[in-house]
Amino acid sequence: MITFLSALLLAMVLEGLLYAAFPEQMKRALVQVLNTPTSQLRVVALTLAVIALILLYVVRGFA
């Protein structure tokens, strides 16, 4: 549970840093996401989730 919470908080820190460093680019990215079809967002999100899960398995496997 602590590992999950740590990962979630780290994601929040990274997202916050992106908004602080590149606010205009992040606004444009959000507008682009809103204009993207739902089906395409779903495919991209699931693909990235699977890739991240595989990378996590590889990284944690070597630790």
C-alpha cells in the first residue's frame, strides 16, 4: 500500500512540475485531448498502460 501511495504521489509531483514549468503548453495539450475522439483516447491510454506495466515488471524484476 505504501508503494502504491508513493507512486501516486510521485505522479502528482511530476504533473505539478509540468504545469509549473510549461503552463501554456499544458493548456494546449488539454485542449487537444478534449478534441480527440474518445475511442482514440481509449486506445492510446490502454496501450500506454500496458507498456508501463511491462516496463514496471522489467524494472521491478531486476531490482
